[in-house]
Amino acid sequence: MAGPAFRGAPVHVRVPATSANLGPGFDCLGLALGIHDELIARIGEDGVVVDVAGEGAEDVARDESNLVIEAMRATFTEFGGQPRGIELSCANRIPHSRGLGSSAAAIVAGVLLARSLVLQGERLLPDAAALDLAARLEGHPDNVAACLSGGLTVAWTPAAVPHRPAVGVRNVRLEVDPSVVPVVFVPPGRSSTSSARGALPSTVPHDDAAFNAGRAALLVAALTGRPELLFDATEDRLHQTYRREVFPPSWELVGGLRSEGVAAVVSGAGPTVLALASGAPAATALLARAPEGWAAQVVTIDTDGAHVVR
């Protein structure tokens, strides 16, 4: 079988930050946020050349271990062959290791860049297959689904049943009520997703699981049309309590905001805190609640998702 044919022109993609879980929606709910990385890639003559500016520029690998390059390589493998070389330029704005989906954004960017560098790539790897590949590379679907689709997403892996072809990760995209305004509180320190996951127990009480199932369902309703329910809808008993010792300042800020009636949660695995305000004035007022040394920002909800910039 012949390998893929590659484009000579560079490809430019734009990918949003994401906040996963949103409280009770562990590993299934995600929200795309208006903070973006922009990347340009082209087929090079030989080997890998990586240039990085912005967030993480001091730490990001500039060789084959770069996460974007790894995702590109995995995607090219899906097409049946590798290019002779890759030249990649990254302008990063999504904070790294802060619970805002920087890894998912890198993976999604790599998948889209590689797909677009292959002739007829979108036909050979349609969006559903791209989502499934990105989720396999990331290890869970919540961030990559929101990054790819924009808006609010619910992601799941269908159960294998007789007489139905095996399918990969699926997602549903929903529009968020326009009165909902996110505020992110980003600490100076980082945390590890693996450490945060390691703090979780292997089992949870049935009452807590039932509580979270109800709150996750309520959260979808609250975000899509009943924002007055957001405070109750963002309650969680499944993961945040167990993770409080991983980065205690995040839990302290969440607790303080919630004591004032603010729908606040830990964003993804943390340590960023996400607050969902009702209207721009309320969101702006929350900026004063940032602890010393933290960066607070009112952000939009990204509705475009990851895309190639034409």
C-alpha cells in the first residue's frame, strides 16, 4: 500500500484551552475557553525542527518528544507513512500544567496539523476518527472533545454490544447560555495530572456516585439554559475532596468562593480554579478575589473549537 501524499504548503491551526469536569462531570464534561495556542507546521527536508514562543517556552521539548510532534507522528501512522521531516512553530498562550487542557490542545493540534498536511486527509480521517485518536493519545476524552468541538461537550465511549460495529469515543456539543461568563484563577505553581489522579480512591460510596450523577445532569441543564442553578449543579463528591491535599490553595479558594455563593470548581486536575459567573459585571467583580501571586482573567467561551486557519 502506498504511503500518503503530503502538501507542500504550511498549515496553521488554532486550538482553545479547556476546563474539564466542571465539578461533578468527571472525565465526561468539558468547556472550551477563549485562550488559544496557534501552531504552524510544514513538511521539512529532514528530521524535526521545533520553535516555541510564549507559555512553556523554557520547558517544551524541541525534538521528537514534543507532544505536538508525537501526536503528528501518531496521526501520520494512521495514514500509513511518515514525511521526510517536520517543521513546527508554536505560539502558546494556554498555561501549562494548570488544569486548562494544554496537553489536550497540543494533541488536538498535532492531529489536525498532520491531517491537513496529508492530501485528502479530512476524508481519510473524518472528525469522529480524529476525536477517537486524540482521546486515545490523551487517555481520556473530556478535554479533547471540548477542544475539538468548542462550547460545552459531553463525551463518552459507547459500550460494545453484539451486532453493533465497534465505535470509538463520541461526543455531543451543546450551546452555553450567553449569560454564563467564566473566570479563571491561575496560580503560579503547577500540578501533575498523574499526581491528582493518584489521589483518587479505587472505589467511592454509592451515595456519592448517585449524588454526582444527579449533579452532572443538573449541570448540563444549568449551563444550557438555567444558569440560576449553577451553584447547586457544580457540587461534587467524586474527586475534588480527595484531591485537596495535592494543591491546598486551590481548595481554599474554591471553598471561599462557594461560601459566597459563587459556582466555583477546580478546573480539570487543577490547580486552576474556574468560577462560572452570571453576567460580565459579576465576573469582573470576582477578579478581586484572586490570591496574591495568582493571575485572574475573565474569559469567553470558545464556540469555534480547534480549526485550521485558512
